[in-house]
Amino acid sequence: MKLKKLTLLFGRICSGKSSYKPEEYRIVVSNIVRGIILKSTREELQNTIHLDQKIGEALVMVIDQVADHVEYVIVDGIRQASIVEMILQHYPYAELVWLEVPTEERKRRYESRKDAKDVELFDIADNKPIELECQKIFTIFKQRLKVIDNYEVATES
């Protein structure tokens, strides 16, 4: 196996996930989810709590597929603790990184990026059940998380 490091990257909307270590091989969870549900707006992607088993299985499969070909993998944007646990069963050495950004800054980033998938106001998108599930990751894995103050990152996620 060539894979040396696996990083699971977490953070709320617009915490800067997409700009974190861009040189590494990146698996974007929303792309996996989009492939499962064939939807693309943020609202549609956020209504997927019940698909955690399928999403977790798909992520493990993709990681397994690239593990022989790349040394560093980032899994960007897991929103549920059950998916994290599933990946950790297969890759217990994975690094867990939480990007911390004040709500006001995340809101500014959200409003300024004008992404086509953002079909609702920030306050609504940031308080969807799936976003609140994401916050549970912070609580559940707090002792294991590497928390990075990502306030200075200009590119939003």
C-alpha cells in the first residue's frame, strides 16, 4: 500500500475546506453524495442523513481504490459521526482535522461566493440537520481532532 497519510477534514459551511492543502489527493464527500442521490443543490445534498451507510461504504471504496496510487488523501466534508466511525474501522490511523471559523466570517464567505448550489440564506443552510450533525463530529471526536483556526483563509468551502 502506497498510502502514507489519510486526513478526514471537517468544518461547517464556508470554513475553508476546499483550500486546505490543495496539493493532496482530495475526495470531496458532496461529490460522492451527489453520485448517490443524483441531486446538486445544497438543500438536496443536506437531506441525506439517512444515507450515512451508503455514503460511508462509498468513501471506504474510493479510499481503497486510490490507496495504492497516492501517498496523501484528504476526505473533505464528512457531515456525520457514523461515517467517520465507519472510515476509522478501515483506517484507524486517519488524522482528523477540524477547521474553525467564526460564524460571521463563514456567513460573509457564503454570501460573497455566489455559488449556484447555495439556493437558500446562510442562516437556513447553516442550521439544517446535516450541518448540526457535522457539529456533533466536533463533540464526539473532540479529543482526537486537530483544530485549526482557519479564519485567515480567503477561499471558502
